[in-house]
Amino acid sequence: MVIEVYTPGGNWSSYPPHKHDTHNPPTEEDLDEIYYYRMRQGEGFAFQHLYAGEQGGRRTLKAHDGDVVLVRSGYHTVVAGPGYDVYYLNFLAGSSRAVAFTEDPQHSWIRSTWNGTDPRLPLVASELTL
């Protein structure tokens, strides 16, 4: 499966953090995920936070234009650096074609605060000019 994501500078995407590393249909499917990053600004960046729950390891990667990140397991989320719009192309692959994931229960409450779609979205490629 392929998904395009546009994230305005200073904002989050793939949020709340989620994971899809356990075969437990229909709740969750085991899928590897590849992020291919593009940014028009020369010094643009995104941070991708990867972690495996309370007792697991944690890493935060700084991604630049043209970088690729492979996520095989654990929770993950992305934030675009302030002032730097970020585009990433997601590739999801596994034994199923269903996108079923589990959100991190510590952060899933945030959905209840959303009142609608951010008026800046959707961005379109002509605005981002990659």
C-alpha cells in the first residue's frame, strides 16, 4: 500500500503514535513501513520518533530531503520542523492489505480534542513544489 502525507511546518502527522507489528486481525496487522521524505527548503527537516512502549527502546531520527526510514516495529510518529513543510511517501508491506493499527494508549485521548480538519489541509503538490 502507498500513502502520501503532507505535514505543515511545526505540525505532527502519524499521530497519535501508532504501531502495526502484531498479527491480530481485525485490530492490528503486521506491516513494515517505509517513509521517503521530501522537503523543498534546503535545510528542512522532520523528526521521527520510534519507541517500543514503556519498557522498550526509544530513538528520534532527524530526516532530511531524500532520506528513507524503515519502521519494522514499535510505535512511531512524525513532526515537521517549524517553517518546513514536509512530504513523505509511505509504503506499507506485510501479509495483509488491511491497514489496522494500535494507537499508543497514553496518547490516544488526543483524538477527543479534535474539532475538525485543520484549515491548512489538504496541502497540494503545487503549493509544496517538491
